Amino acid sequence: MFRLIDRASDALATLAAWMFFAIGGMILWEVATRYLLNAPTIWAEELARFFQIWALYLAAASVLRRGSMIRIGLLIDRLGPRLRAAAEVFSLAVVAAFSAVACWYGGWIALDSFEVGRMSGTMLNVPHWMTEIAIPVGFAILLVQALVQIARVARGEPIPGARGHEPVVTDEV
């Protein structure tokens, strides 16, 4: 089951990477059309923002799994293995709790936007729920990955990102 969750997290991170690549293309297109052809687009900036929001939330679980989130190890790295594992479980529990809260409230906000029919107010007039739903989706994925990481630490597996353990890097992505 853990392997399936890891693969899903990494697949979503790969999708996020391609979305960031597409953002670069959109912005390049906008700059070219605006300054070279004097014909700006109505879609590039808004779609780039849309992609950026989604990519950020889709990649978060894989970043957590690989141990690549920002970590302050000055104190933690000086602890023994058992206290270090306890500190890791505590920090992962905080991530999981925050993810659950963000998922819950983010879902209600997106649902409210859907029911009310809020729109972006730009030329594309994109419904707000299409970007707001990225929050509960992304945090739900992050919550599941945090719970998997807690189980791994409880089983005694190495802690990704900790001193003496490099972040997980695979050739699969």
C-alpha cells in the first residue's frame, strides 16, 4: 500500500513539474506576443497562475516523502535515534493535523464558491472553485503521505532528510 501511495505522490509531482514547464511556455508566449507583436493574450497570465496553484499542491506530498521540505536540524540531529524518531513523528503529526484542517476548510470554501458561482472577474472569467479545490485535494494527498511517513518512522525506517540520510532520489520520476 505504501508503494502505491509513493508512486501516486511521485506521479503527481511529475505532473506538477510538467505544469511548471508549461507555465514557462505560457509566460514566454505572453512576453513574445505582448512585446514583439504588440498583441497580448487574454489567457496566459491567468492560466499560468492556475497551473502554479495546482502544481504547488500536487507536488507537496512527494516533497514530504523525499525529505526535501525545509527542516531545522540543529537540535534534532543531536538527539539519539529514539528521540529523533519521536521528534519526526511529532512534526509529521503536525503536518497531518494541519493538512486535515486545510482539507476540511478548503473543501467548504471551494463548495461555497461553486454554489454561489464566484468567478475570477478576469477576461477568462474562470470559476473560483477550480483553483480553490486544489487546496483540499493537495492537502488530502499530503495528509495521506504524512500518515505513511509516520508509519515508516514507527517501523524504524530511516528518516528522509535527517542528518546521515540523504533525501530519497529515484530514477522513476
